[in-house]
Amino acid sequence: MTTDNQLHVAIVMDGNGRWAVARGLPRVAGHRQGAQVVHDIVAAAPGLGVTALTIFAFSTENWKRPADEVSYILHLFVAMVTKWLPELVSQHVRVRVIGDRGALPPDVRASVETIESRTASCDGLHLNVALNYGGRAEILHAAQAFAADCAAGKASPSDLTEDRFDSYLWLRGEPAPDIVIRTAGELRVSNFLLWEMAYAELFFLDVLWPDFSAATLESVLQEFRSRHRRFGGS
Ligand code: FPP
């Protein structure tokens, strides 16, 4: 459940390729600029009242892209976050990766574990990075883990509540997102946080991710505060 002093923003960072192509640059230049925007948004988010930020960096469907682009995105993420680590620690940012890490290249997986352990005791912004993530895969994984606990006698089907199911998700422990933003104009959720976004306020922006800024986030937050959230009530 979301409480008054917590604000969880989730973002589908779309439009990197279009940003690069419009400038006559290779698509990966868009991802590089997109990573810089992540850096700036992480720095700005706590000052805007954001307590958790969940970003979609690589989906289970992104493996369909050319192998060199896939490798570039995965290594860009770990290289940039590893470079930012001292700054992230000084900003008290706790980084967690959600997704199926079994299929990640071993060097990426090892860097992810280092990043998580170096920031594990940070008590500021929660930065959750979805890497090899799919919403359906997350739900299936949780269902399998619960079924395994039932088979082992550690749980019983009648114990299953929404809160209990939450505890099996990759994003466990985080309040549900209040806001889900998708950049670059597409009106889709693309398998992102399917369970968690049940009551999120959705924002579809025409801005490409590399052009997103703290000012863009601030204007979303301003509109969010003017929306009336009913959570199914009247
Ligand atoms: C979508 O744009 C973007 C991605 C699939 C990758 C997002 C990755 C980053 C921003 C870098 C991650 C790094 C850190 C530090 C978190 P697209 O390529 O689908 O754009 P298009 O729709 O215009 O082609």
C-alpha cells in the first residue's frame, strides 16, 4: 500500500533510438544519452518528493534486437551505474535490479551483485532497475515460488492474499507505483509492472526519453497532485 509520505514513480524510457536517428547518430548514442538522463533524474527525484523510482532498462522482449545493441544496453547499464557508485552512495540511493538475472551475461550479473551490495544499506531513494524484466514473467515466477513453498509444506493455497503474493514478486517490499510514465508517444504498457500498476496514474508523454528532464518530471508530479485517485471508490 502507498502511504502519504511515499511516492513511487515508474518509467518506461522509450524513444532513445528515434532521438539518435533524428540526429543521424547510431541508435546506441540514444541509449548513452538516455543513461545520462537517468543519472540526472536520480539526482533530482528526492528533491521532488520521489521516494522510489523504477525504470525499465531492458525487457524480456528486447533480446529480439540485434546482438550488438543488446550487449551495448546491458553493459552500458552496469558501466554507468558502476561509475556513479560513489555518488549514488553519497546520495543514499539503494539500487536493486528486478528481472530474470539467470539469462544475463555472467559479467553483467556479477556487476549487478556488486552494485546491489554496495548500496544495500542506503536509506534514501530506492532505484529499481528492470533488467531482463517482463511483468508476466514476474507473476509466473511468483506463482511458481509460492507453489514450491506449498509443495514444501511452508505455505498453503488458502494463505494466499494479495500482500502475500506481493512478497514473492521481484519488486517485493516496494509500495505499488503511484505514477507510471511512458515517454515517446506510444500508448502501451508493454509488459511493465502488470501486477503492481493496478491503481497507478498513467502518463503518456510525447517527449523522447533522451529529452526528458527534471522539469518534465516536475510537471508530471504537478498534474498527478491535481488528479483525484479513487482506488475503486467514489
Ligand atoms: C527504449 O528506446 C529504450 C531501451 C530499450 C533501453 C533503455 C536503456 C537506457 C536508457 C540505458 C540504461 C542505463 C541506465 C544507467 C539505467 P528504443 O530503443 O526502443 O527507442 P525507439 O522506440 O525510438 O527505437
